Amino acid sequence: MELLDSISWVAVAFHTLAAVAVISALLVVFVRNIVHAVLWLAVFFISLAGVFLTLNAEFIAAIQVIVYAGAICIMVVFGIMLIRRWNMGETNLFNSQTVAAAGVVALVTMLSAFLSFKSGVVEPAGDVPVNQVESIATALLTKYVIPFEVAALLLLVALVGAIFLAKEVKADDADSHS
Amino acid sequence: MTLTLTVSLYHYLILSAVIFGIGLFGVLSKKNAIAVLICIELMLNAININLVAFNKYMTPGDFVGQLFAIFVITVAAAEVGVGLAIIIAIYRNKLSVNLDDFDWLKW
């Protein structure tokens, strides 16, 4: 019982979820079939939602599951199916710059990990308030209303742009318009 | 006997750095354009961990970090939509999604 009481369950949850996230992220990059890569991407998104829960960010965790694990994974699978080729087992390969890329990435990761260690031990400045949705909504519609509207405009532009780009343009149509 | 398993801001920053590195490696070294798009998602998610962690450890009452995370998620959704549309449009012309084949802008 003493052992059970001494365990910080948030820490256990964080370490488990972090391990799942890192392993599934590695599988996303190293699996050779891109459909399997997208499935591992869904696992990665859900484990990150768990990491957000350990940070007392329930709303972000819900958004993560709905938008990333739900919408974006499905959209990427649709994109893959629209451009599918015969041998799906060889669709997620490496190019010729892999060694140079590994060097650059090792450097960047070392640097950012070093800078994280230099930041010093930080204790939480206080508890995250419980009524998160209310606080976020108030901030979004008062202090951050301009970025909020710009985000809405961005989504509209992206929607129209995606439809226009993915629409098939026939050569005859292009001629008749000019 | 006690287990000294703790969690602090360090752990989140290291996790974020590792996932960002994996995503950057994928962006630089994958052949398939859709794989590059997926790896950009990995990088954006790593940034979100940082933002939400700083929100908890620095300014828990202000929700600035969580708001930025919401905006990052919005931009990521828009980016995936437009990116996939561009890839589909290019595939229609070139019948390929291999990034090494996209060399129209080469001199």
C-alpha cells in the first residue's frame, strides 16, 4: 500500500503516453506503407490528447481527438485513395538526402533539448481553472476577437481554395474563359 | 520503497523536442508528398505540447497557451486541406506524388 501511495499517477500516465507517442511517431516515419502510416498517425494523435489531459487541458484534448484524429486522418486517407498506385507496400520511402537530414535533425533536437534543460526547474504557477471552456470563450470573443475572425476568414479561404484547386479544369474551359 | 517517477516542465519540453525532431526528419527525407504533409502535422503537434505545457506552468489563469494551440489546430486543418488539393492537382498533371519529380521551377 505504501508503494501504491508513493506513485504519482499523473507521472505514470505521462510516461506511458509519451512512450506511445514517440513510438507511433517513429512508426509514422519508418513504416513503408503510407496507409499504415496514417493509422499510426491516429494513434499518435490520441496519445497526444492523453498528454494534454495530464496538463489539465481537457478542451484542447477534446479538440485534438475531434479535429486531428477524426477529421484530418480521414482527409489524408481520402487523399491517398484518390492518388493510389498499384504497390501500396512501397509508398512511404526515403529519398537520397536521408543521411544529411538525420544529421540536421540530430543537431536541432540536441540544441532544443539543451535549451530546455537550461531553462531551470519551473513549478506550476498555480492551478489551471476548472471552467476552461468559459474562460477560453470569453478570451476568444473579447481580447482575441481579431485573431478569431481572421482564423474564420482563413478557413473560408482554405475551403474555397481547396475546392478550386482540386476541381478538374478542362482544356476547353480554360480556352473559352480567355 | 518509493518510485521516483516525476513529471515537470522538462519532460514536456523534451517530449516536444523529440517529436519535433522525428517530424523534421520525415519532412526532409520522405519521397511521398503526402508523407511530408503528415510529418508537418507531427511538427505542429509538438509545438502544441509546448504551448499547452507553458500555459500550465507559466500562466495557468490566462489560457494564452491554450488559445494559441487552438489557432495552431485551425491553421493545421486549413493547411492539410489546401496541401491535399495541391497534391491532387499536381498528380493529375504529372501522374506522380514523388517530390523528386516536381522540378518545373528548376532553371
